[in-house]
Amino acid sequence: MEPVHRKLAMIARLLALAFCVVAIFTSASAQTPDLSAIARQSGTPDIPGLKMVWLAPWGDLSNAHPWRNIIVHQTEGPAGSARWGASEQSKNPTRRGVTVWVETDGTVYWSVPENLVPTHGDGGNRNDNKYIDNSPTYHQVVGNNSIGVEFAGNYPDVTRGATDAQIAVWRILVAVLRARYGIPVDRVYAHDWIDFKDARYCEGCALATLAREWGK
């Protein structure tokens, strides 16, 4: 009878292990945020993984501006400049700037109501196909149809890339923006992909490339 006992004990251990595995995956699934559901909310929702400072809350999604694209910008301001830029934007929403600002420590500022259009982008005037095919972007991807995201901190060296904290929150932020406004991944653009910008570096290119890779 001893072999039978050993077999029963082994089966019991395997069943216990199986239950543990199921519990682990169930727990992980329960902890995974449903960004699509969050993206449909109004107000100032908590978005797991983002420290969001709401200078303007989300309104009813049906009243949002019909954003079709996302343009990634980088500013030459020092660390801390995103907070200042977002604050100034909130006071004058249509000034030159963007809707969303990202600080070097990963803090995200939603600066203006999503039904208003800040002045950004230079008219989609790039037509040399240097980075992407510009036939669908030339004079078509512009500030009026593109929500802008500004990453602060590449001062005094404009070639310095985004911080690890900015990259981490960008992965979540771009997913939320795409889900909220139904923007395909191939409509995430670096500013330098659609406009002739600073020749010293490619503004927003690394971040836009990451967004497209994550969205595949």
C-alpha cells in the first residue's frame, strides 16, 4: 500500500501546485489595470503607473476635440520646466504649447481641457521623406488635429534623451491617449518627422519610435 500512498501524496502536491499557479495568474490579472476602461472616464481618474497632475480634468469624451494624431515634442527647458510650462498653458490654453507635459521625474501634467487646441506643430511642412513617408503627413498632421505631448529636460544638451522615468510613464501615457481617442499606433509622430526642426537632434524621434514598437 505504500506506493499508493506515495502516489496519492504526489497527486496532492501537484494539485496544490496547480492551485498556486492559478492563484498567481488570477492575482496578476486582477492587478493589471484596464487602461481602456480608465480611458473612457471623466474627471480626474487614478491611472496606475502615472503620477498625473490634473490642471484640467477630462470632460465627457463625446465633447473632446476629435484628435487624430499624437505629436511628441521635446523642450530645451531644464528639469522642472514642465510644471511651469503646463501652468502657463492652463492660464492661456491656446498659447504655443501642448496639452500634456512630462517632467524629468515622470510627473505628468494635463494642462488644458481636451476640447481646446493649443498652438503647436508648424503645419506639417516636412516633405523630404527623411524619417517617414511624408505623403500622408504633409500639411495634414497639424496642431489642429494632433494632441501634443511635451517632454522637458534636454537642457543644456539637446541631444540628451528622455529620462528613464519619462520613458516608463510614456509607455502608459501613450496607451491611454490612443485608447481614449482611438488613435492608431502609426499616427504617433515625432515632431521632427512632420516638421523641419532643430538640425542638432531629432526632436521626439526616439520616443515616437518606442511608442510604435510598443503598439505592434
